[in-house]
Amino acid sequence: MLKHSRRILVAAVALLAGSQVVAAQDTTKTAAETKASLARRGAGINVGTWGMVDDPATGGAKSSESPLAEGWFRKGIDKHLALETTAGVWRRVIEVPASGGIGGSAGGKTTAILIPQMTSIKLYPFTVPEDEFEPFVSGGVGFTLGFQSQSGGGGVLGNGGGTGLIVGVGASGAAGVEWRFSTAFGLAVGAHYTYVQFFDDLAGERMYRGTGVKAGLTYRFQY
């Protein structure tokens, strides 16, 4: 697990350093390249699923998960590439029922909230900004904040209640399509795989990984 975390951390530093190089190269672009990179600038929101491979709920415990909600900002690099920064939020709740008898548990509820922040390179391999329908692939790395809380005496964190903050690193990949139905607005839909590795257990798990689908609204800045 530590080896995976180190690899993701190195990749995150490399990608962030690369983004600074890209920014430095902006001053050397031709007029056509500048126009194309400006046309890629935008922002948007996504809502989707994140189906986890691992679930710490055992026995009579039950877990429920919220949709994955994201907001993103995009900076154009050229007519085929963009740099996208994403911040999301996702929640899991694990409820442990009370058990009677001598030595029984009072039950409890454990909540984990993840806030992944990714920086990704987005590639539009077949199209240019003027096209209305654009397939894409993307990949990125970043950092994740994890919040956990427990109420009652029988949650997955053990006896008693409490809250905590844990930091992790992660990576994600996605593929999908964007359809621009007006000059500024469009829709996006795609599939993703997201992996997050925390440096300590968060609500009974150190790894949060899984696939899902996302759909959302896109907006292109009018320059």
C-alpha cells in the first residue's frame, strides 16, 4: 500500500510540475494556438456513481453511499489538449444495529466523507474546439481529504464517538463524450475509474477504489 501511495505522490508532483511548464509555454504560442487554447477554457459540474470494490460493512451492518458530485475548471493547452482541475465530494454511511444480551453492543453509525481533488490531462484525439460532438479520454492524479465521524458505541471505529481528518493521494481515468448544444453550453457523459489511498484507515478502509459513470453540464468561457 505504501508503495502505491509513493507512486501516486510522485505522479502528482510530476503532473503539477508539468502544468507549470505548460503555463510557461503559453507566451510562445502562435495566434492560432492561442485561439484554440482559449476555446478550450471552461467549467462545469458532474454528478455520477462511484461503485466501490471494498465495503467494510460486515455481519448485520449496512452501508449506503451518496452520488459523486464534482465541479471542475478547464484550461486549454492546444486544440486537442486541456488541463482540468476537479474537486468532488462523496459520502459513505455505515450503520451497525444494536445487539441485545450480555456483552451486546449499543450499535452506532460511522460516516466517511471524501473530497478528492484531481488535476488531469484531457485529450480530444479526433476533434477541434469548433466541433459540437467530441469524444475524450483523460487521466490525472491528486490529493484527497477524508473526514470521518462516529456516533454511538458500535461503529466500525470501535467504542465511543469522535471525528477525524485523514489525507490521501489518488488517481483517476475517464473516457466519454461531450456534446455542445449552444455556443457556451453543453452536456458530458462518461465512465471513470478512481483510486484513492489514504495514509491511515478512514472509516475502516485505507483504499477507496471503483468504477462509475458521470454526466454533467459544461460551460465554455466566451473570450
